[in-house]
Amino acid sequence: MDQPHGPQNAIEVVGLTKSFGRVSALRNLEISVPWGTVLTVLGMNGSGKSTLIKILATIAKPDHGTIKVAGLNPSESGKSIRRNVGFVTHTPLLYPELTGRENLRLFTRLFGLSDYDDSINEISIKMGLSPLLDKKVSSLSHGMRKRMDIARAMLHKPLVLLMDEPESGLDQQALELLSSIVEDSVKSNCTVIMTTHNLGWASSLATHVAILSRGVIVHDSLGSPQENSKLDSIYKKYSGTNR
């Protein structure tokens, strides 16, 4: 799918509600994310961050509300959305018995890429993975598996990149590589939504910041230096109220 010209925003969420039994994960959420921006979602464990990312990635279904990803409705165009979204979760979506190269080749085929070797080499260089491509994923450290999973999500140059705490398990070098990838993606008009506990790293990349508490957005702002300087105190205020 080419970059859409119709929808003004990459993500539109209206009245999003999701519960697990009697526990409300998200409550009447409203979000609009323009193209070429980075929305960082902060919140303590149980605030609803992972649930939001999974719903946008079409991995989970909402109970109520409407969602548009690149102008498409997940209930009608889930397959098209998945082919054009990069998704990074806590657990790497890789086959441990295959090598890194075999994993990435598999996903290039799933994404319908014809120039798979070029795509693999390009993203491997960006993530510092070239020397490890022919090693089994099961033999890699947790941090290197995380790098490989980020490479998988970026292979097809997605229109929307969704990442759930992508910095977890990454060393400083890998974190800098990931930051470069996010910045390059935004330059190409990709929209990035990521959850994190790393306040400093998040605020350095974000164009928009939202804080979730018990499934509700309790703070949202532009990622300007003036606004970001207030985030620490705001985050601490709500962190004690989360379940």
C-alpha cells in the first residue's frame, strides 16, 4: 500500500474501550496521531499501554469504539493493516530454531518483498546485526534477539510503527541505533507509536506524549522541551494511582 493521501491522520481512535473480565484496560480512549510524528505513551504496568498497542496492531479486538489505521478499519481491512504496520512486542516474533537470515527472509516473503536480500542487508547494517545473521536466534543474547525483532518489524518500511517498550533489554549502543531508525522513519513520513518506562529517552524522540493511568489518558502534550521538562513531575503524580 502506498502512502495514503486521503486520511489526515495515521491513527484515529474514538471511544476505544476494552475490558478483561471485570477489569477495564481502556476506557473511552480518544487519540489522533498525524503522519510523520512520534507518539510516546507513558504509564505504569497495568495502565493499558500494551492493550492499546495490540489493538492498533489488530492483535486484539476492542469491546467498543472505532479505530482507523492509515484510514483503514481493522474489522474490515485487518490483513492490509498488518502488511503495512511494523509491530514490536515484549516477546520477539522470531523462530528460535532458524537463523537470523532465515527468519528475515521468511518475513520478507510474508510482506511480499521481491528484493529481500537488499532489504535484509539494509536493516541488518542499521541494527548492527550483519555478523550475526547466520547464527540461530536461540544462540543470541536477549538484547540481540530484540535487535533482530526490531529489524523484522522494519523490513518492509512500514507506514506505521508500533512498539511496546522497545528499549527493554537493549544496551546503550542498540538504543542509539533504534533512535536513529525512529528518526529516519519519521523523515519518510512514517508514524511511530511506542510505549515505554524510559522517560528521558522517550521525551528526546517524541513529538507528542500521552500518559495513561487505569486506561484513561490523564495528560497529553507536544514533545517540546518546555513540555517535556514537566513530564517527570506529572508522571510521578499518576504513577502512584495505577494498579
